[in-house]
Amino acid sequence: MPMTIQDSNALRGPWGDGPGAALFRPSSNVFSTMSALPDGEYLLTNVQWRRQDRDGAFRPLHGFTTGHLVAEGGGVQAQARFNDQFLSNRFSDLESDDIPVVLRVRLLERDGPYTLLCDAPALDRAGASYQLQVNGDVADAETAASRG
């Protein structure tokens, strides 16, 4: 005998109990940023940034070409090359005013994004591009959100 809509609704919990129901249940960590990053060297695949003191939204690191991150004991050092001159002027101002930044990075062969609470950036000219260098710590989502 086929099941009616009323019968199937009676069998469901708040997120459904049938096959595939887990696909529709929200995970408790869907929106959290990963905080555990094992010590090692990683290649950056995507970099976004914002000021720690006021910016709410992350901005892309325009002209990002390559970068790497070294994690050791919860602390990180990151370097990212990019070729956007306007953005280099913004980072130069942040460096001269000693304004810390928050980076959201993705790493090759790692899940996540990772949020990094960083000191003021250092900016160097590297041929036809610029090299952004930061030191900081890996943060969890709550810590990163409270810094904005």
C-alpha cells in the first residue's frame, strides 16, 4: 500500500528521518572556521583580508599569485605575492600606521578556511609584484568575529 503525505509527515522528526535526511540537517560547525592547523609549511590557494579594527567583510587579495604559510605552535608566518598597485598602497598605509589585519586563507590539500589574526602587515616590492608578510595566530570563528 503506498504511503500518503500525511503518513510520511507523521514519521518525520524536525529534520526528517528518511534516507538522505542527514543531508538536510544543519551541522553545528557549518559556519565555524577551523582552528587546528598542524605545524608545517603550506601553500596558499586563496587569501582574503580585512582590518582588525573596523572592517566587517573580508576582501579578496586582488592580483594574488602565490604564497605560503608556516605554522608552528599555533603561531603562523604567511607570505603572499600579488600585483595590484592600489592594494599595495592600502597595505603600505596599514604598515605605516601599524594597523593589524585578519586574513582568511585557504591552503592546498587542507579543508577549511583558516582565520589568522595578524600584526600589521609588512610590504616589500618583489620585481613586478608585491610581497605581503604577516605574523600572527590561527583563530577560531568566535575570536575572529570579536575582533571586527
